[in-house]
Amino acid sequence: MNNLNHYQREMQQIAQDAGKRKGIGGSLVAWAMMVVGVVVTGTMTYALTRKGMSSSLLWRTWVNVAAFLPTILLEGSALALVYGRHNWFRSEEQRSVANAASWIIWGLLAVTSVVHFAFGSTRDGTIRWAMSVYASYILPLAIVGVLMLWKKLYDSAPDSLMRVAVLEAEAALRSQLVEVEREQNALMVQAYREALATPRVTEARRALFEKASIEHARTITGFIEGAGTEPTNTQQQNQQTSPGGSNQSRLIFNAGQPVLHPGNGRGSSLD
């Protein structure tokens, strides 16, 4: 038992010492070699992308600068994926995608180096055709694929997954609430239409329409009767110009019937 404890303490001490030392064999050397390799392959990627972009009117005026963009995208992704697996990527999906994509990008850089060196010196027609297909189609598609890769890595992050789950749950809840509101409105309209079709409501509505029609007919009849007994202009002029002051009788109409109103305030009906 004592030997086992001594062995464990010794292993822990060795691990601590190895973690504190930054000499040869540490992460600095590995990163230095990768950075040098990315710079070398980046020059070849830049040459191929510049050659492909120079024939386009969109890039012709600033192709020297524009060719750096896809180069930085590919070479920077190669380094960022390695660093991300050790620091950024927290979910299992992120780590598996980053591991596979890292090796694919390193493979593309290797093919790019071969095409850059061999394209100008080879005379075989098939090989030249294959390298031209890679430089014209595969390499541009790889640039777009890198963008899709980073989108996938961002979507697979735990924070992004949690945020998307919350937003999707909220959106589903809002959609269900809207659907319930529509159903309630439809039920209210249906109930209102069914109530209008009942005999009781029909009779009440008919009674109201009948009462309104009677009142309207009475109003029209009153207008007609008043028009039939209205005094003529000559009578009105004679009434206004007749002498006698307050003792002169006046002809007025009460509810469509002519009434003679004398000057002393008492009137008599004209039959």
C-alpha cells in the first residue's frame, strides 16, 4: 500500500513539473510549426485564388487585396479549429464537427499546395484537367463550406442551443395563443349566428321592424295631412295685412285642423 501511494505521489509530481515547463515539446513548438505551415500554404492559396479572381470584372481593380479574404478564411479556420477544440468548443457536437472539419481543411491545403507546384510543370492532359477542376470549382466551394462550418459551430454551442430552445418555445406558445384566439372568435360568431336564427329572436326582430314601420307611416301621414290643410299665400297675406290690431281674429292650424283665434285670446273652431 505504501509503495502504491509513493508511486501516485511521484506521478503527480511528474505531471505538475511537465505542466509548468514550457520548453521543447510543449505547445509553443506545435503552434509555431502550425503557424509556419499556414503561412506557406497561405501563399499558395493566395496565388490560386488571385488567378481565379483576376478574370472577373468585380475583382479586377482590387484583386491583390481581395485574394487575401478567402486565404485568411481558409488558413485562419485551420488554426482556429485547433485552438477551439482546446478552449472554445463545449458541446460534444461542436467538438466532433470541429475535429472532422479540421482534418478536411488541412487536406484541402495539402491539395492546394500540390496543384500550385504541379500545375505549371505537368504535361499530362488528365492531370491538368483535374487540377483545373479543383482550382475552378472545389476551392471556391470550400470557401463557402467554411462559412457553413462556422455557422454550424455557432449553432451547436450550448448557449446558442439554449437561446434557440427558449425562442422556439416562446414562438410555439404565441402561435398556440393566436390559434386559441381565432377559435374563440369563430365560436362567438357561430353562436351569434345561431342565436339570430332562433324563433324568439326572429319574432322580436319582426316586431321591432313592424313597430318602426308603423311609426314611419304615421310620420309620413302627418306630413301629408299638414300639407292638405296648409293655408294659401293669399290667406297668409290677408291675415298679416288685416286691420284691427289685437281684436282681429287669426286663422291657425292645430293638428291639421283650422282654428279661428280671435284677438281677445279665445278661439273657435271652423267646421
